[in-house]
Amino acid sequence: MIDVRGRIVVPGFVDTHHHQFETALRAQLADGLLIDDGSGSPSADPNYAEEVLGRFAPAYRPEDVYVNELFAGLSQLDAGVTTVHDISQIHHSPEHSDAAVQALFDTGRRAAFGFFEGDGRPGARYPEDARRLRDQWFSSEDQLVTMVMGGELHLGRQVYTRSWATARELGLRISAHSVGAFGQRAVHDAIARGAGGVRVGPDNLFIHMTGMSDLTWQRFHDAGAQVSLAFPIEMSMRHGTPPILKVQQLGMEPSLSSDVETTMSADPFTLMRSAFTLQRMLVNEQVLAQEEPGSANPYPVPAEGSPHLLTVRDVLRFATANGAAHLGLGSRTGTLSPGKQADIVVLDATALNVAPLNNVPGAVVTLMDRTNVETVIVAGTVRKWRGRLLQADPVRLRQALEDSRDHLFDAVGVPRRLFPHG
């Protein structure tokens, strides 16, 4: 029995896209863009594609993968995220893959392990190693950690057709990044036209979907595909404006994702507030622009067909039920419903940043942060109790993570600068 007087009880939060292997590089690219825009600015150099994927990622050893994944998972568990889709392009070898999976199991929360590519070194076994991984780690349907196949379209037709076929042979869901600014619009259009060599279906999760054509959006919608939006990262790293209005126009709903901690926090409150404020800014600006010249009312009534403003209930649903459904876990988690497993977060509503409590979903979305996460339960097991993670040694793990960071920076020859661009 748990006394929850003065508390708010919500389903565990779900993050449908997190590159957990990058934890040792937290805030390394706080100013960084996705790719070099040629401006010579601190945002262009260093940038994500060159600095993280091109330089740091190849230097990861299996032991680096393990501690980065574990620390990321425990950090999110501490913030109330009970389910994650880990998308780590760090599968340089079977040993790297096994280290990632082991860390997800050891974290003690629900996870969808994403088997994506690595750096392509000799001995890498993407996508063929999916069969071994499935048989070795995911033979049971009744476990916290499940498997999703990475099916990146930018890797080229020869690779993505194999990965998608392997996924469907093994009964795995498929996820892929979709970023027009990364040169991916043409291949998405080809698939939408039926000329890309693969078929989109309800087992597909597309991440970002920025800069995509109306044709691609319509065909992917009609096929029942899902969309994960990483609002803070899309806005900060120039992926493009998060396409929430397009999602609404088609009658879809997104799930929320944190993406990369190299640039932004991975807590669910940041994700919810970013989605809430960005969508309302876009809609409010549209409505204000509808003012007729000379009108006596500078605060116009929204014209017919204007997008509706998101509510706090909408955003809370994006961060819980939608995420579970998009990972194929909707029958197990995502809502507080009879028959589902107990993934539960207890939030302190008596705290200084919340009291007095007047609006439950409003308090969760607009006021709270990770300090309000008091108790976290995963599948009926208490993982955080009265503000303290159980069965975890944060001091020891932090030292291991710092050791990993030091190895990575030394290996690639990047000096550590606590005050860059000074």
C-alpha cells in the first residue's frame, strides 16, 4: 500500500527515440547543428554528423556502450520514463550490440532495443545479426526488453531493403529517421510512389518527418505508419520545424522523443512543454494573422479550418499512451487500466513549484520537473522510492561514465573545454 495523498499518479512516460550511447557526450553540442551549414559559426563546427557520428562513435568500445546505455537508462528512470526506444547507431560488432542489450536489461525498465547500423568496420553484422540477437536475447514475449529493427533509408536501397525484409521475417517493428534537411526526401518520395523497393505499414515508426512532401505524408498516413517527434532537438539542430500541424491535419497523433543528450535534456517534462508551447505558438500566430485590416477586434475568432490548440491532456497522452502504442506495447503499458502491467509514476504535488494543486494534467505538463518524480514502478516493481533510485550506485556509475568520457576524448584527440567558444 502506497500513501499518495497530495500526489498525482500517472502512467510511466514513454520516450520513442533516444540515442542512449551518447550519454558521456552530454551537452558537448549544446550549440550544435545537425550538419555543417558552412557558416563557420560555433553551431556549424562542431556539428552532430561530423563530431558525434564521424569522430566519437567509432571510438566506442563495448564497455563504453554498456556504461553509457546503463547511465542513460537510470537517469531517465529517475525522471519517470519507464519505457524507451533506444536508437544507438553503435553496432560496430556483435560485442557492441550485446553490451547495449545487456545494459537495457540491467537498467530494469521497459525498453525497445533498436538494432541499427554501426560504422561499417570489418566484423560488423548489420542487419544480418538481427537473427542471432532475436534468438539469444528476445526469445520470450514476456520480458521488459523487446526488439525493433533499424531500417534507415539513407543507407541506400541495398541495405534498407535487407533490413526491412529481415525485420518482417522476424516479426519486428521497423523504425527510421526521416529528415529532409539530411537529404532524405527523395528516397521517401520514391517509397511513397511504390518505387522504393519496400512497403510501408503499421509496423513502421518514422522519426522527425521534417521536410517531407505531401505525397509522402499522405501515403504513410494511409499505410498506418506512426510518427515520433523530438520537438526540442528538431527546433535546436535545424532538422526543420516539428511537423505537428501536418500530423494534426491528417488526423494523426505523435509520440514524443528526446533524441540526443549531446544537445538537450532527455526528461519528459522538457518534451511535453516543448510540444505544447511550439504548437500553440504556430497556431496562435496563424490566428492573429487572420485579423482583417481596420478591424475593431485585434483578437480575431479563429477562421474555420484553423488547427485546434493542443491541450495539456493531449500532450500528456503523447508522452504516455501514444508512445506505448507506437512501440507495439499498448496492451502492456501507457495507461492506468485493468489488465495492463503496473508502470506507474507518483508525482509530488505538494512541492513548492506546484502547490496549491488546481489542475492535475496542467500541473504535470506546465509546472513539474524531474524533482517532482517521487516514486517509479515498472511492471509492479518499485524502482524509485521517495526520491531515491533503488538497486543503483550512482556514484560508482558516474565514475565509470567519466572514465568512458575521458577515453573517448583522448581516443579522438578532442580537448575537453568546459567553456567552449570563449
